[in-house]
Amino acid sequence: MRLLILAVGQARGTSEGALVDDYVGRANAFGKRLGLSSTAVEEVALSKLREARARVAEEGERLAARIPQGAHVICCDAHGKGMTSEAFSEMLAAMRDAGARDLVFLIGGPDGLDPGPNVKPGRSLAFGPQTWPHLLARAMLAEQIYRSLTIMGGHPYHRA
């Protein structure tokens, strides 16, 4: 199974981007022995439109265009449901075991996320009730992906 984080905005050159790169690298190294072929991040440009709703819609269209056909989609959104690290790990393992080919996580930009009417997310995931900067949410997701893999593999990184 391939994991893909599709996100709005550029993280290159930021401290959050360095964190994402570190955790994605760890996930790629650890995930191979657990049946995950790759973990990757792809970025789409921030919209330059004036109105926030129009910006979110344009960014959502850009994200939707990058989703592989047949992928399972999870939207990262403040209004989503929170999960423990263990539950997140169980979800990834169940999807892998069910033969899912692609699992895509969508992260919107500073104005939010609207993947549009043609994207049917399987769930919406929140990192708690607070609002997080979109670049930090990306780093948190990458860390949780790595953590979930260590839980699956019985590695001591995750200590409850």
C-alpha cells in the first residue's frame, strides 16, 4: 500500500518541512518490512484568489486532481474525528490487509479544506479540537504515520 500526503502550500525550507522529511524518511525505511511500498508528500500551490471560499475551492480542485484513481481518501480537518495512535495504526493495518492500493491524506491550506463534490473521503481526521497551522498539521500527520508503523512492527518508539 502506498501512503500519500497531499497538501496545500510549500513546506520546503521550513522547520516543519524538515520534520516532515525526517518522519517520511523514517516511515519509508520502516514501512517496507510491513507491506507499505512508500510514503510520500506532494504539494499543490496556494491559491492567489481574493476571496477565502474561492481560494479553498481552487485548492481543493488542485488536490482532487492529484488523487490516484481508486484511492481511499482521508481528509485532515479540525471538524473530523480524533483517533488514538493505536487506533490510527489499526486502521492503517486493516486497510493494508484489505488490499488497499493507495491511501491519501488531504491537508488544506490556511483557509481550510474543501476537496469538492467528486471526492468521497472515507473519513475525516482531526488532531484534537484545536486549530493547527497547516504546515504543523502536515508534520504531525507524518509523525503519526511513522508512529503507527512502529506500533505495527512492535518497535519501542511508541510507549503508551
